[in-house]
Amino acid sequence: MDPLAILQAVPDWVLLGLAVAGTGAAGVSGAAWRVQRRRAQALERSLFTVTHATDTTVDPRSGLLARPEFDNAFNAAASRCRQRGGEICLMVVDLDDFGSVNDTLGHRAGDKVMREVSRRLAKAAPAGSAAMRMGGDEYVLMIGGDIEQAKRVAAALQELLAEPMALGDHRLQLTASVGIAAYPTHGSRARLLSCASAAMRSVKAVGGGDWAVYDPQSAVDHQLQDSLLADLRVAVEKRQLELFYQPKVEARSLQVTAAEALLRWHHPEQGMISPAVFVPLAERHGLIGAIGNWVIDEACRQAGVWRKAGLRMRVAINLSAYQMRQDDVAGRLQKALAANELEPGRFTVEITESLALENTRATQQTFEGLRRAGLHVAIDDFGAGQTSLAYLRQLPVSELKMDIGLVRDIATSGDARVIAEAVIRMAHALEMRVVAEGVENAAQRDLLVRLGADELQGFLFARPMSARALGMWALDPSNARRGGEQGGFRPSLYVTRQANVA
């Protein structure tokens, strides 16, 4: 076969790993090699400059690589290191106090800052680097060089971030905590990200605004994470994961109408572990897909058990970003619902506002699949981002869940009340129901009822509880069919009893 044809068939990420390293292929002509170099140079630029994402190859908020493409580039570079020697470095970059940007200037300004940080990251990085946004305000940069070069890049990045950013009338200066780890010096490919993250946290712990190289002597935390990750891998099959359920109540009658499934982990030695600890761990190490599938199956199974026991409970689950980007999630939900004889219209999937904003081809296909399946779709944490009315109308959404930040201040802040009222009116104009979560006191409840919220959720009514506890509460003769503040369930939730509650 013609060498030029061979090169044209090489996957981009493999070509990038070869060309950036300066390695060639035996028998390739000079002309063919120049074609390869031009393609590689274009790829080097595209790692940072793609701004119009239409699929899962690019993170739409930052314009950097999506996780799979970053992993491909990293694996190619690591393979080169094994074959020819040398080092590559991973740098975890976490912006310091970025939450205050969203709080004071809004999430739209925060998104602009993330784009600008991506541009400055590209400017600081040497040719052939790859970068991704790992989540929130955390980035990962891979460079083909040793620790000394990584230190220089970290110092250059700090200088670039210190240059003021213009955001309307505001001028913003940022700092970042940067952790550096080298392959193969600090361990395997699988461990390198955790090592760099540990180094970043050591900077964050002393105030941020600096960089640190991973210190193997401080690997205790890393070893604990490794242990926790190993335990998490077997948690599903050993039935250590559990879904708790928090009821939602109809605003005017205060009758229970539905329940949201919330993930919990009962560790055999450490007890209950917060999702805030293990969900990011699952996302970083590729376990979130399996856990998300388990949540779908378990929530449908439990709803089926309740139905047979006489309780036709509407159940809501949260879909992760990973699930929204998979082309089979709607089909998996349909299969689980059918297996448990459940109506799709009585099952809700909640999707965060930030995820709905991605507007990639993959997420749009998932939205369309959910619509065709007849599922009830809700936008969670609404009000935390900048979803436009025009875009919201395009989504097959029948419910908005107001962000807890709006609800928290509604009884004490006139601005919060105005925003909450506007959200409720807007949703009703678009024929959507409104759920207010995080309701903790009677003043919040009364205001939300007066403003027209449809459902309420929060500690004022019930904390998350086990499936068995919720079933016993609903089917206890002293509680069933009793409305009002005392915790009755809507009569339409009851059918003829056939079996146990759990």
C-alpha cells in the first residue's frame, strides 16, 4: 500500500503521538512525512482552539478536549515513553476561589472566564500538549516533557492568570493551585492523575496560588483513595450501594406525590460515605456509567415492588453527564420500566441545568430519546445557570426544579422572591410544573405556595429515607390517605395491595 495512504488512515490521536515525538515510519517518503507533520501541527492547534462543539470530542464549556480524546492522547504519549524513554507530566490546575465569580457575577460570566482560562492554558503550554476540563473549575494539562519543564509551564500559567480579565465593568485576576506528576517517575498511567491531584490539594491547603510536585512521602492520602476506589468497584455487586428516597409534596394540599431517589454508599468499615466523596471518584475513574445503570435498574425495581404492594409512587432519578452522552440511556430506561410493569409517564429523569446547556449532538439525541419514550423530564438546579427561554422551549421538559440557592433566601431577600416569582411565572407560561427543593421552614413554604410553586421538597417535610421506611410510612393504615401537613399521601397513589413493601 502507498505510504501516503497508510498515513491518511492512521487515527488522529495516534498520529499526534507519533508526530509530536518526532518519530517516523520506515519506508515513508519525505512528501508523505510532510503531510503527516502538517496534520499533526493542525491537531496540536485543535487541542485548544475548537470553539464550536457538535459532538462528544470537545467539552462545550471550555473548548478543550473531552475526556475520551484526552485519554487517547495521553495513552499514545505514555506508549512512546515506554518504547523510547523520557517523561510526560500531568498537571492538575484548580482555580482558586472560582465559586465567588459565579456568586458575584453569575454563571454566564463564569463560563466566559473558563473559556479565557482555556486560552491562557494553551498559551502557557508547549506544542504537542493536550488539555481537558475535568469538571467545575479544574483542568488537566499533559505535556511531553520532564518535571523541570512542567515547573516552567506552571510558573508561566500563574503569570498569565494574573493578567486582568475584563468582564463588563469588572476586572478579574485569578490564581490557581497546580499539582504536577510525572510518568513513569511517579507511577503507572492509572495513578498519575491521582498523584497530580494530591499535589494540587497540598497547594490548596496552604492558600493556593502556587504549584507543587507530587511527593511520594505524602502518599498516604493517595493510598486511601486507591483503597476507596477498589472498594467502590465491588460495592454494586456486594449490595453496599442503596437508594434513599426523599418525598415531594403537592404545594397546596401538602400531600406526598412523588419521591426522588438519592444514592448512598454503606461502606463495610467506614459506614455511610457521602456521594460528594465517592461520586467524583467514580467520575474520574470510569465507574459512573456502571453506577448510573445500577441506579436505573434499582429505582425501577423498587417502584415495581411498591406498585405490587399497593403504592403507585412516582419516582425521580438523576442522570449524570456520562449517561446523557450515551446513545442507549433512553432504551435502557424503557427496558427497566417494562421489566417492572411501570408506566413511563410516572417516572421522572432529572438533568441539571448546566448539563442541559451543553447542547451537543449526543445530549440532544438523548433528550429526543427520552421524549419518544414518554418519560417525564425535569431540569434540576434551575436558576444556577443561564438557560435561555428560547433554548428551554426546544427541550422536551415538563418540570423545573428551582435551585436551592433561590429557595434558601426567599424569606429574607426581596431579590430572591422576585427571581423565584419570575421563574415560576415563566415555567407556567411554558406549561411546566415547578418544584422548589431545599424547603426547611414554614416561612419558605408559605411564600412558595403563595407564589404558585406546584411541589415542594425539603427537610421541613421529610429527610431522605430508606425504601422500606418510605413504604411502611405510606402503607401504614394510620397514615395512608391522610392529607395535610401531617404527612398524608395523595389518594391517587394507592392501588390494591398485593405484596410486601420492600
